[in-house]
Amino acid sequence: MAKTLLYVETASARYGSSLSLLTLVRSLDRARFRPVVAVQRDNPVREDFAAMGVQTMPLAVPDLRAPDIGTVKSETAGLAPPRAARFDNPLGLALREARDLAVYRHDIRALKRLIKSEGVDLIHCNNQVAANRLVYYAAPRGLPFIQHVRDGPLSTSAHIRKLGKRPDLFLCISHFVEAEVVKCVRADARTQVVYNPVGDRFFEPVRRARAAQAPYVFCQVARLIPYKGQDLLLQAFAALQSRLPDGVPPPRLVLLGGATHGAGFERELRRFVDDNRLGALVDFRPYENDIIPTLDSVDCLVHCTRGSEGFGRVVAEAMARGLPVIGNSRGALPELIDHRSTGFVADDVEAMASAMRTLIADRALSERMSKEARRRADRFSAETIAGQVTGAYDDLLGA
């Protein structure tokens, strides 16, 4: 008889966590596991799950992920300081619990009913530790509970440490995140590193036919916000123009993502492009749900966020499409990028420009990195990741 798995997804939009969950659920052996998903009502992935024939329950809660993150991703400045631990004392914890029980009482009751009526065998919380408060209050003791930690760095508040006592297993999307869990949430935490999965379409054959003398094309896929570092990439791209090898056509740069929180930063980027006479070389494109055509039309992905990312989904996706990647040494990126094998680790504008010039000057090296990136991306396949996660289910369920 199939085991019933309850996934709790509190993200309010189609972020990477939701896409990873979709890929995982799509890869489950339905003869062994029956998924049920409690998902934030505004998240459009509800429709995706319904199309897959998966039972869903809407959650009315706001997005509960942000309080878990120690370094807040600011839309107007690069990085904001950690949030104040206003409840980091016994009285504060009691007040917060009372508030949570009052504010989220309808969702807590609905989850309790769902767990009982569907005979749930295991709960898999798909977001941050702070987001598992619904499960903390709703799940009966003894019901196996997995906390999937999909971001970092984490905060060290007493509230997070209290919530972190509940999970039986922390699935961490990188060794960087695993270290954060042990340091910030629970020193004796039982952990397992499971990278985020990349959808099967990214592993389909790549048909990238480029003329030998065609301009080399770099690309960044990210929202146009300071945290993502498009201004740093443009500085490196501008510096590159005076260092091009003789006879090499000027490279191109595609910035795919568009502004999502006001156009101020985008205006700054466009002003820089105009001031440096790069208009004919830089292509601003709005966000696309399907990024494969763009990845297949470029030669290299550049990922230069200012903060420490827990994984770097687009890096894994680009590698699956056979692209070398230039990234920095923050967060989990060094786990994904093998320096001088699948790309370059470059921590500043100068190093970034140097890496870009190397790829332009040595197309054979770029091609070797492309093939190695594709080979190394197999560790991110949905089949591989689903096998690791279901192995964790079997372990907790005693299968």
C-alpha cells in the first residue's frame, strides 16, 4: 500500500523551492508514495500539482520563509543586516507562540484535519525552518517529519532553534546549508545533503550550432535587483572591451530576468550601458518561464550574486545545457563549479573580466568546459535526487 506523504509549501510564488518540489513530486513512484500538497493559496504551482493529479489544500498564511534568513535580500541595497531577534528570550518565545496559534489557527486546524483524514505517514516541509511553524503546531508527535532547508545563511534566533527541535531529518540543498543548520539551528541535527533537482527537459540533447567567428555570448539569468549583481557583471563586461584578443569580434551579453520590484535598478544598469557605449552589445530581456532557448543561444552563464546562496538553481540548469559557468566563491557555488574544469570561480570584477577573456580567446577550452559541465550535471538529475529523497523516506518509515 502506498505511503501518504504530506508536503507543506508556504512560498507565495513560483520560486525555486516550488519548482524543486514540482520536479520531486513528478518523479515519485506513485505505486509506493501518494503525495498530498498543502500550498500557499497565491502560489500558481497549485495548478501545476492539480494538472499532475495531486491533491492540494490551500493555505491562507502569508509567505513564512523570510524570518528564517539571516541575511535579507534587499531590493534596494545589496545586503541588509540580520533581522533583530525580538523574541529571543523565554517571554518573547511564549508571546510568539501565542501569536502564531492565534494568527494561523485556521491553517493549523485544517492541517490537523488533513493529516487525520488522509492518514498521512510522513510530513515533508519544503521551505525554511521558520516556515515549519504550522507543522510544529499541527503534527502529532511521533509522525515522521522532514525539514527541507533550501536557503542560507540562517538566523540563530531562539525561535528558530525551538522549531528546529521538531524535524527528524534535515534535507540540505548543499554542504554550505548543512553547515548552517548545524551551526544555527541544531548542533546534533540529523542531516543529509540532497542537491536541488533539475528538470528532465534540461538534459535533452543540446543543438548549439555556432559559427566559428560568431561573437561569444555571455548570459545572466536573474531578477534585476542589486543582490543579483548585474552591475558588477556590467563593470566586468565594460572592462573586457579593451582587452579583447586581436581579430575577435566584440562579445555579447544577455541579461534575462527583468525588474520585479520597481525599475530604479534597471534604469541604473541601462544608464551604465549607455555611458559606456555598450548598447549594441547588451540585450535586456524580460523573465521567461522557459529559459532553455536562451541558454541554448549563448556560450557561458555568469552568476555573480553579492550574497551567499544556498544552491544556485540556474547554475545547475546551465550546466545541464552544457554551459561553462563563471561564479564566485560565496555560499554553495564552489560545490557546483569546478574551477578551470566546468568554469571559473571569480570573486571580483577584475577576475570576472579575466575569466571572460580566457573563454573568448580559447574556444577549445570553452568547448571542453562545456562537455565537462554537462557530464557533471548528472548529479542534479530528477531521477538521482528523487532516489536520494525516497531513500530518506524509506529510512524514516522503516521500509
